Amino acid sequence: MIPLRVALVVGTTAGGTGSHVAMLADGCRERGLAVTVLGPGSAAPLFAASAVPFVTVDVGDRPRPVADAAAIAALRKRLREAAPDVVHAHGLRAGAFAAAALAGATRLGPALLVTVHNAAPASAPAAAVYRVLELIVARRATAVLCASGDLADRMRRLGARETGLAVVAAPEPGPPSAEAVSRARADIGAAGRPVLLAAGRLAPQKGFGVLLDAAPAWQARRPAPVLAIAGEGPLAGELSATARAARLDVVFLGPRDDIPALLAAADVVVVPSLWEARALIVQEALRAGKPIVATRVGGIPEITGEDGARLVPPGDPGLLAMAVLSVLDDQNRAARLGAAALARSRALAAESDAVTAAVSAYQRLAARRIRQAGARPVG
């Protein structure tokens, strides 16, 4: 039997999107699919250890008319060579590029599945571009998967023919070693004080500026907690300068590959995001059984439920600080939250579930494509 052929198209791979696509690529290959990944050279390291072929196509992270036209032409050529049954693009730019590359085919081309991972950016110019990309994807994709319910609602309003929720699972690395936890504690340098952990890309969406605005409220507590922020991104310098100017007790840990150890060292996990979909740090904190204070945005309540975290409105440092202190100052509440988080984690999707869902979608879309090909002449 000829294996189902799938082309995964990626753009920028900041955050969890890249690791999600790499996991899908390997998982689908292990299940007998013929998989090719196409994306910018910056994404190649994520697939370096994979047996899945990676083809460089410069899907940029911002509009560049000349370069974008060249990338679409290159993507069209590479997709013709790969002859996939399904093209699965991750992110709106990748989805729009794939739609443009597949447009105008003289025969019935592959089905186009697009996963939308993020909401529109806050700045007006970027939001306007994002809106155009949304419309292209909604009108041209065979089906659209979304990382949270609010994104699915939006794509339906924009005219998407078929929408559903994407299964995006956090990695399950297992418990960290005692040595790894010891190293994490040493890097934080809390010396017996409570540890507040936040992790993610240092970008506006993650709300770390709000977190720093909330931090003075717990500086006078005794013992004062240490706020540890793991991650890198465009706001790294600005956030560090803000913390220094306000004399906040904050440790910027930079990019880390030991999140399970950091979670083990934390007393409370704080997720101050202005928007999130299937936030990996929330899933990881649930699995670690840690008390979570998070914002009620996007897909976070879908993951935590009402009892798996203390949820607060986004963008309000006062309410965020009150919620953090309410957990720090009440050991019983912290224990209840941790137990509820662990219980909630049992309902989380595993990586195998994400692969199963993707393969099922590919098979369904490919079968529909075959039926359509038999129903009318192929040009």
C-alpha cells in the first residue's frame, strides 16, 4: 500500500509550535506516513535529529513582498515534487503561504489543513496584517484546527469551511533527578525563600511586564519570595531594566531545557499571559502538581478548569499580586490547588493522542480528496 504523503509547513517556530511540529513529524513517520517538513532555515535545528526530511523554504515572520513571493514560488515547486495528499501548515503565515503555493493548480491538489496557534498581535499594523492572513486561511483552507476555542470561533466567523480544536500536548519527560533539581535551586538562589516561577517567551503576549508590576506587592513579605523567569525573547533587555530600576528580587534564568527541575523547585507557578492557547507551561505545571496562578484568557481555562488554578483577569497587576499572595500565605489553599492540578493533569492529552488526532485528520481529508477526484474530471 502506498503510504499517505503529508507535507508539514512551518514558519517561525518560537515557543511550543516548533516542538509540536517536530513531535508530529516523528510520530507520523513512526506510524508509516511519508512525511516532509518545509520551513525556514531557523527551524532546521528542531529537526536535526529526525529522520524526516527537512526542506528549507524561507517562510518569514513579517511581510517582505519580494522575499515572500520568492518563498511562495519555492514552496510551490517543493510541494509539486513532494506530491503530498495533505499539506498541514502551522501558523497563519505558513497557512497563507501554502494556500498561495497551492492556488491555480491544474489538477485536484492536496487538501490544505492549517493549525492556528496564536491570536492577533496587539499592535494595530501587525493586527491588520494578521487579519488578512486569517481571511486567506479561512477562505482557502480545506479545514482549520485551532489551539483554543476562541480561535475556532473567530475562524468560523471569518468563513472557515471546517474548524476543530487542535490537540497540542506538552512533553512528558518524567520526573527530574535530584541533581537536576539541586542545580535549578542553585541557579535561582532562593536560599530557603519561596520561589515564584514564570516561563515563556519574553514577548508582549506573555504579560511579564504585568508580572513585574505586581512584584512590589510581595517584596515586603517575610520571607520575601524570589521571582524566577525562564525564557528569552525581544523584551529581555526591557524587562531586566525594569526589574533593576524598581529593585525587584527577580532572577532572569534565560532559555532553559530543564523546566521539570525548575517546576520541582517552585512553590507557585505564575502565568500572567495576556493571551494563551494550549500553554505548555500550564500543562507542565499541572503534571507537576504545582499551585498555579494564571490569567483567564484563551485556552487556559479549558486546560485548568475552575479548580486546577487560581484564575484572574489579564492585565491587572493588583489582582495578580493578591492571587499570588493568597496562595503563598495559605498552605492549605496551596495544597488544594496542587492536588487539583495533579488531578486535572490526568485529562491532558499525551503526545500519542496528538499524533493520533493528526493522522485521523489526514486520513479523513485524503479520503475526501479521493472521493472528489472520482466525482469530477481532474484537470
